Amino acid sequence: MAAREVRVESALVAVAAALAVVVAYVAGGPRTVWIVSAAEVALVMMDVARRFRVRTQDRPGPPEPEAAHCERCRRARERLDAGSAGNAVGHQ
């Protein structure tokens, strides 16, 4: 149901944007159309960034293993924890 609401909202925004461009052309000519279009693009970009930020914050990160599964990984984890990340070798 939420996806349908988003589609309806997006359609209404698209119609409003098209009407704003037409009104800008009638009222002020091509220069006003450029200004209105630039404002619309900025608003859409801010909305997409907000939605992306919300989605990425909702997802938990990959689970961290509590214990190393072998001696080599345990030593590598100790080196990472000590701050020498450049010397750590991953287990393959």
C-alpha cells in the first residue's frame, strides 16, 4: 500500500512541476522557466538524498564476528585492533 501512495504522490508532484513551468513561461518567459526548473531539480535531489539516507540508516550493518575462527584470523584481528591495519592479512 505504501508503494501506491508514493506513486500517487510522485504523480501529483510531476503535474505540479509541469504546471509551474507553464506558468513561469507565461508569466516571465524563458529565463523564468530556467529558474523554476533549477529550483525543481534541487528539490528533487534533496528529496532523493533524504530517502536514501533514511533507507541506509534503517539497515543494520554486517554482523561482526565475535571470535576468530582460526589462529591466523585472531592475530590479524589483534593487529587491526592495535591500529596497524596495513599489516593485517585476510584469511582466504
